[in-house]
Amino acid sequence: MTDPRSPETIGGPAARRGHRTLPHTADMRVAAWAPTRAECIAEAVLGVAESFTDLGGDPPCRGAETLHLEPGPPEDQLLAALDEVIFQLDTTARVPFRAEAREEENGISLRLWHTELGAVTQTGASPKGIALENLRFEQGPDGTWTCEVTVDV
């Protein structure tokens, strides 16, 4: 039986990378998948952003930044990236609408393009944090990386 969270079930065999929200009783869960750990983190960032905004169309770019994620366990790198996204949202009202990541010798380079929260339609409550409980980030037997996080709203 295929795992209901696997990329094949979520988006079909052609969906090599992507993200989606999952049902959760009080907060929100985001699942992401990609061929590499770095790309999976980028997809999770976009999944969190799209969980409370409509990023469709062509939002105006208000800048870009590159984050350096230190080497370490994948879960720690994922948390560092998502914590930074929430921090930026809280302090500058910016939300990422595009994300690219690549693995480097000394960690992961994560490039984020931002728009202002007021420039997009807000569809839900803004995230307040990432829960450590039920956080999952792993590489499957086919090499695909998948992660799931619970977003506190």
C-alpha cells in the first residue's frame, strides 16, 4: 500500500517537488517533498507561506535575501528556515513567494524572494511558530526527501 503522504499519492509520479497543507484539528500541517534536502526545505517555506496567503499571479517583489543554514540534522535546518520566515513576517510584514535552495559544503544556501503581506490576499491566520511535536523530515527509499511540520497559528 502506498503511504498517503508520499509524493506519488500527493501529486502523481511526475510531481518531483511540491507542497500541500494537511488536515489538523487546531493548527495547520504542511507537507513538502523534493529530490534533495535543500529543495525540500524551499518547498516547505513556500508551503507555509501559501498556507495563509494567496501567492497566485505575480506578486510584486520587495527584495530578496540569502539565508545560510548551518550544517546539521535536516530537522534543525528546516526549523531554522521556517523560524526565519515567521520572524520576517512578524518584524517586516514580508512573505516569501519564491524560494530556491542548494546544498553547499558548509550547509544550505536558501534564497528567498519576498513580497509585502499587504500586496497579497491573506487567506488564513498568520503562523506564530513551528511545533516540534510530530515534526518529520526524512529521505525515502527512492531518494525523495519529505517533511511535515505543524504550524502554530
